[in-house]
Amino acid sequence: MRDAFVRTLLDEAKRDKDVVLITGDLGFGVLEKFESELPSQFINAGVAEQSMLGLAAGMASTGKRVFVYSIGNFPTIRALEQIRNDICYMNNSVVIVAVGSGYSYGSQGYTHHALEDIAVMRALPNMNVYSPADPLETELITRELVKNQKPSYLRLGRSGERIFNRNPLTLENGRFNQIHRGKDGTILFTGSIGSNVIEARDFLLTQGIEVGVISIPYISSICKADLESLDSTKPIISVEEHTIRGGLTSALLERISTFRLNIQIVPVTAEQNNLSNIGDQNYLRNMNGLGVPQITSYFFQNN
Amino acid sequence: MKIASAAEELAKAARIEILKMTSFAKASHVGSALSVVDILSVLYSGVTNIRTDNISAKDRDVVILSKGHAASALYSVLALRGFFPKEFLDSYCGNGAKLGGHVTSSELAGVELSTGSLGHGLPYGLGIALSRKIGGDKGKVFVIMSDGECDEGTTWESALLANHHELTNLVVIIDRNRIQSLKDTEETLKLEPFQRKWENFGWNSIDVDGHDFSALSKAMIDENDGPKVIIANTTKGRGVSFMENSVLWHYRSPNDEELSSAIAEIEKRK
């Protein structure tokens, strides 16, 4: 996903010199091409995230479309008040890009796990949260982000994500992305946990259970029509590599309450039982309730 | 000198507005506003090219008041220079007011950045300066900070960044009144040797009397070959003898009697 992001941004930035990419001294092996091709549109702010977000806001106030790139919690939680005051309050055109969603950097320890970022970013006024599931969604959203002028947060996985969308992807801005249809239930999800979701669907098919799969990359703009289109007579689960407190499932339930809809959604979220757990992404997903068997279990219970 | 005399006149009128605003609104930070108002008055008396008729120009100068709690000083100076109606000052801090207790930009001409949490103005101003350097745009960026604000980590992150990017278009002015929220800055968190710290970070630095209009304007205008810091030695509560150098007036607002005597003292001065 990060390669799809950088490739797309470079393509857009060549056409629009107001696009600027700032890194917080991260992106080894990822950002070199951008830097060498567009040196005047690239800045390494050093290891100074708070000032980086403040200066990004200042640059945006002069008409630049600023993308700030870093890992995990560094460009978000570390610099939260700069985002709140200098970007959201001032409504400046900055896109915060965090690579390494969820347990992507699993073995690096909890400091590097991004499991509360959606909640924290979603709480801010004027902030728009984007969480693509694969490289195609990433490319589509990156192109949109260059054009729109709003404060935004782009949550990315790491690398090597499988493509599960059809190429070319057509997706209306703000809408659910129905990847598969299914008569026996629905899996809603966001981000790179989609690989486990697709695997769960494939396994369920072998058991004669056909579930629909919907990616939700536009977390800040869940619309009533999309919620109403869900088949609430069958089980619906919401899978996210994020805490239950304030993430995708929270966003869905807030909208369901606001629209007074009668839909029940079962949360499948990162359990965070032991913050000191070390292991790769797959291991930690399994340890925290996000493994393929755990996802499929909700449909066996209900069939 | 033309700038100095214009600034002196502006500062005198602004002081009276500050006293009225903080008194009527029963708002705090009058001491901080009286401390910084001479600096602001110099900036808006010919040092910068910010005028009502070029406010939307991309290459004009920019002033950011990072010590947002001294908002009444910025609002007074801007209103007196015609950036927005003087009546806005009357409702300062009131329900539905345009002017909040900490600098609130909400589409007000001349107010670049809403501030109030310390340590935000410098990185933001640095971003503007960097953007202009890259784009070859003219116009300087002046960021006014308090000395207590230099406790913030972003001050020193940004000190590194400004030097690294050789931002000759960035000027920081520090309102060095030596009093922060509870006590003297040196008792709270030592800043000295203060000027040397900035020099070691690669900045041009000047130490001036922050109430000497000629010295201030010279320091602001003088050429620099890197980012520039002006350490403006000031007196908290300057101009009202019973407010000077007192932590109390970081919080208290003048009652009717104190307001009359304060205004009388300001008016009596030449």
C-alpha cells in the first residue's frame, strides 16, 4: 500500500507543483524516487513530529497541498495538538499519512502498534479519515486527496497487500465498497485486515456459507443509504485492526443511532489483552481476536 | 524616526484599549498584553508591509502572535490600524464575540493563526517561511513568542529546522519579561544563557530594550544572514505602575477604579 501511495503521489505531484511531501525521517527504500525526481517538493523534517505537523499547517496556509508521511502513531498521537489546533481549527489542507496500521510492525512492540489512531483522528472536527484496504483503493483515494483541500488522515498498511478489488476500481467517493455479495451474512471491514476477511469468506464458502464482504475506506462519511442496503436479517460483523473504542465499528453504530436504523453489528476488534505481546502481524492478529478462525466463528454460531 | 514615533502613538492608544477590554470583560493576561504591545506597535507602524489594502496578497509580510494569551494587544493594534471595526473590541470575550480571550482568527483580516496553546506559532510561521523560500515568494514572517514559551520542545525543534533551511525570511521576537505563570522564568525553568542558546542553534541574535521603539524597529529591519531572533527585554504590565513586574496581573483584571487610574497614568505619559 505504501508503494501504491508514493507512486500515485509522485505521479500527481509531477503535474501539480503545489503538492509537497514531508517525512518525519522515515521511508527508507520507499521515498527515494520521489525525493530524487522532485527535490523541491520533498522535505525531511527530521525526528521532530510536533514541529513537522505545525510547519505542514503553515505551508498549507500558503496554498500548498501538504502530505506528511511517517509510521504508526508518530504523525498522529505524538503531534495531536498540532493537528487539532493548527490543522483542524485553522482548516488547513494537510494530509497525514501513517504507514503501519494495526499490527503491521508487530514484532517492534506496542510503541509501533497503531490501534487507537482512527479513534483519535475521528474525534477531531474537520478531519476526514480514510482507510483503504488494498493498493487499488489506496491509489484511488490518494488521487482524491490531492484534489480535495480538507484536513485528512490516510491510514495505510505496510507492503505486499493482496489486491482484492477489480482493476480498474470504480468507487463513488464516500461510499461502501462491496467486494463480494453473499446471502448468508455480511462482513464489514476497513484496512489491510481485509486479507483475513477474504480468507474467512473463502473458507466459509467451502462450508456452504456465502457471506458478503464490504470494505469501508471512507470512515468519516458513512451514508444512510449504504447502511439501509445491509441485510439485517442475517449476521453482520465489523472487522477492524483497531481497538473497539472509537474505530470503524463505533463510527457505524453512531450513524445507525443517528439515523434510527434497526441494524445490529457484532464488533470484531483488536482485544489488546496483553500490550507486551511480541510477534508478527499474523501472530498478533490471532492473539487479539482477529484471526481467520475467529472471524468465521461468528457465522457458524448463527447458522 | 518616523516608525518609532508612529509606533509610540499607536502603543499609547492600544494600551488604553487593552485596559478597557480586559476590565469590561473581566478577562486576564492584561500584564502580558502591556508587555508585548510596543513590539506589535512597531511591527504595524512601517516595519512590515501589512496593510488593509494588501491583506490578501501572497507576498506580504506575516505576523503571528504565538503568545495567544496577549490577544487583547494584537486586537487593539489591528483595530486601531483599521483591519476590522473598533466596535469588535467592545464585545471582547463576550457571548457571540468575534474576539476571544486567546487569539482567534475566524476570518478576521490580519489574524493569521489562532493561538492559545504555547509552542504553536513558531512551527507554523516556519512552514510559511519555508514555503515562501521554496516558491521564491517575498515577505517576511515575524513570530512573537513569550519567554516562558521557550520551555516548549517545539521551540527548539523549530530552532534547528529554521537554521537547517537557512530561513533568512523568519524573525522571532521574544517578549522577554522574565515572568511566567507562577514565578520568574529563571526560577521556573532556567533559560539563561538565553541569547547564546539561540546563537548556538545558528541564529542571528539581537538583545534590545523591548520598549525602545527605535531600537526595536532597527533590530527588526537590520539585515540577517540566517533566521533572526530578537530578545526584547520588556516589563510585564508596562506603563501602569501598579501592574508592573507582578504575577498577579497575569490573572487579575482591573476594576473600575483601577481602570481610571491606569488610563490616567497612560495619558499623562508623553
